Amino acid sequence: MTRIIWDAIKEKLILPFLDIEMHTYDLGIESRDKTNDQITVDCAKAIEKYNVGIKCATITPDEKRVEEFGLKEMWKSPNGTIRNILGGTVFREAIICSNIPRLVSGWKKPIVIGRHAHADQYKATDFLVPGAGQLVIKFKSENGDTIERVVHNFKGPGIAMGMYNTDESIVAFAHSSFKDIFQEIYDRDYKKEFESKNIWYEHRLIDDMVAYAMKSEGGFVWGYGSLGLMTSVLLCPDGRTVEAEAAHGTVTRHFRMYQQGKETSTNPIASIFAWTKGLSHRAKLDNNEELKRFCEILENVCVQTIESGSMTKDLAICIKGMADVERSDYMETFEFIDKLAENLKKSLKD
């Protein structure tokens, strides 16, 4: 469904107002299968070249999708492929609207999550363990030395997964976001500038951080190593390269309804913010104040439209609860996008 919404956003909220050159890569599952996933690699290289990528949500196939689309193999996550090429940190931030209740009522400011984007589960090797036996992990150095560890003695079938990361990538994560490598880089490269802006970095254990988050009012960046109304931006270590995307999936259930001609009420806000975050970075690189202003206006229009009472069903449920939502409380997918376009035109005239 997100692909349908993506086209509607582009045609109604972006292209009527901006004259921009776009290099487009089809990351649909059929295209990735046809090119043996080379198109995903080409896309990542293009982001490296042009410094800005804006990505629609994509399918990461499971067994059912392999069968449904007749795929050559179960291709890995395109997000993982792109992130492994670019490196850096994925920053995710809530889009706050005053009328949408927060999970924790004390949260008044966004809590930004920074996640290491390289390797780990995205480059993991996994397989089904067929029966009883011993799982061993082994490292063999270039000079022939080996390190070998027993992971588990299976008494029956199970699963196994091996993950890795590199010092080089972890250092890049530290530079693009910040015990060990992080503190050293912070003290050496960032501490003075941070203190001049009255902000700081500190390492906390996960339990301590969760407790702090629950009692705070927000307003901090939370960095961690492993894993709507949310932005998702990959910031690369060079500080110049950014990939913006929606933080959710492809909303397959809504697409099935759309195929049947049924009404959908799919939230496009995260996809719209993928455009604004990517274009905002383009504006920063090009020193384009007009483009920067457009992005700010479009983001404000999204929030103000929701706060005025026009929204999709998921947000209406947040306000009233599933049992109490009526059809008059929310808008259909494209009706909502049209409302945003109408409000955007008005705001740009002011």
C-alpha cells in the first residue's frame, strides 16, 4: 500500500511545488528479483554519489512471499543492504501532535532513537538446526590461528544465527551519533562543542536508560546497537550523506483491501516526512533556503491538519479507542492526502 501512497504524495505534495531532478530506482520485489538485487546496490551507490536518498517502504520476503512472487531466492532486507553499504546510524524520532495521546503522559518532547545501521542482524547468517548436535562458532585468522567456541548442545531441532560487526563500523557509528570507543571519541572530538551548546553525552546501562526515559519528559537522543508517526533517517559518518525513509512496513493488509476496491485509511505521514527530511538535507547541502522553507511548511501542515481533527483511522483510534471510533472520526487514505494538499496550498500562499 505504501507504494500507492508514495506515488500520491509525489504527485500531490511534491512535484506541483518543486522543480527537482530525481534519479529513481525501482526497489519493488519483482525488480530486485529480476536484477538479482543489483538494483539495491546501485541505489546505495547513487545515494553515496548524490548524498541524499528518499526511500519508500519495501518488502523483505519470507517463505510466503517467495512463493507468491516466484522469487529466485529469499532476498535480504533492502534496508539492510543499503545501510551496510552506507554505514552510519539510523535516527528515529516521533512526530508529536498535541491531540494524539502519548504512551507515557509525561513525554512532551520527542525521544530520538539512534541505532547502529551496519551488519548485526542485517548481515547475519542463520539456518534451521535439523536435530540433536553441537553448534560451534569458529574464527580463522589470515595467519592460520583459530578461535573456536561451543555455542550450544542441541537435544533436538532448533535455530541458529551468527552475527558480527567491525571496529571500523562501530567507530563510524560513534562519529555519526557517539563505554569504550564512544567515550574516547566523544572526549576527543565532540565534548567541547557539546558543552558550548549545553548538551552532553553519557553512557548508561539499558535498564537505567529505560527508567530514565519513563520518568523524563523527553528531549534527548537515545543511541543503541540493535533495534505511523515517526521519522527515520540514516546519517552516514561523513555527515553529508543521508537516507530518509518511513519507519514502517508496506501495509500489505490495506493493499489487499485496496485491490478489492474497499476503502482504506492508511496513514501517509511517515512517508511524507521521509520526503521532507531528505529534501531538508538537500536544502542544507545546497544552501537552498526556499527548499528548506517548503519542507518546514509541509511538516507543519501535516501536524496542524491532524491537530485540527482531520486524520486517518489509526490516529482516531489513539484518541477515542478502537471500540468508540466512528466513520465520521477519520478520513479515507486519499481524502486525507487531498486535505493535506489543500492546506499546503493555503500555507504556501500566506
